[in-house]
Amino acid sequence: TEELRFKCFRQVSQVEDLIRDTELVASKTYQRGLGVGFQDNLETRNWLCAAAERGTLRACVLYLRNLPCAFMIGNRYQQTLHGAFMGYDPQYTDYALGSLLLMHWIREAFEQTGEQGVSEIDLGLGDARYKRAIYNHSRQETLIHIFAPTFKGLRLNFQRTVTRLIDDSARKVLLTTGILEKVKKVWRSRARAALKACPCPQPASAGRNLPINASEEPVGQLSHR
């Protein structure tokens, strides 16, 4: 319909419009409440401009009645499209507009041919329900810790091992019982509520949408066969 439309951004001349419309949505997301995700700062602007100059920027925004309500931004490297930022206006949660935009972003990427085409999409580290729904394979990555062959090293190793066992066991219980997903929903809702109650200035630095501790985080991918 005319009320719902997609717009793709690839050119350097489009970057300013992309940042403006993305920021309108990102400022309402729970990621902003946590101080992560898309940020309109010098680092993000330089990254977007560099990707557009290389011809590897792949960004889409979904508009409802000419107002931005969801965004998806990625970067193509060789034959793989890497997702960087994704978000949607929480008032449209029940309509799954973020998922709708993601499907359009994926389809648009696979429709390209030649050097602009992709054969694989990687949305990065971390587990999420929407990733499990679309990926056809994933892999586990982990950090390797090396301890000194001393009493202090053995003690630190023992402490970390015990802590990790407790953490892994708790995660498995929460995951199998479905409590983990409920906890995440409450966490996100509180982040949005805190953002509305106190729209404090955001930190100047911003990184990619990746967890700080990447230990044993699943990495999922979608391949085009």
C-alpha cells in the first residue's frame, strides 16, 4: 500500500538521510536505553560514508505513512552481507515490522548479481529468536584462557571454572523452561521505560551491535543455495 514502503540506501549522497531517519527510530529502541546499538556520532558517520564509498553499504528503512518505523543496516564484504544495526519503533511491536523489513533486506540482497551479489548473510554474535527462525546453520565461538603454572594461576582457573559452571547451568535451566525469553522481554521493557522517563544524553562512543563478552556466543548464518 501507499502507507507502507521500503527505501534502500547505498550512495554517499543518501547517508545523511539514512542517519536522520534511523536516529528517529533508534532513539525509541530498548538498545538506546542500554547505551548500545545505532548512535548518530562521528564513528558511525565515518563508517557509513566509508561503506557507501566502497559500494558495500546495504541499508533499508521501512516507512509507515512517510514516518520511519524500522531500519536495517549492513555491510557487504566479498560474498557475505554482515548485519550491523537493526531496530524498530516499539509501538509497532505487535505488527512485527522489524521482521518484515529484515525479510525485505535479505531478499533485496540475494536479488543482486555479479560483484554486488551475496551468497551468505551473517547477523553476527548472539542468540535471538528471529535468528533461529531464518538461519540454516550456526557455529559456536569461544575464548581461550591461559593461566600461569603457579598456585595463583591454579586458583584463578578454579574460581573461573566454578563460576562458569554455575552460569552455564543457570542459562540452560532458564532456556529450557522458557524463562530466559521472558526475562529478556522484561529487561527490554524496562530499558524502554527508563529511556522515556529520562532521555539522558548518550555516550559519545558507540560500537557495533555486539556483546562485550563474546565467550561461547553462537554465530548464525543464512546461506543462499
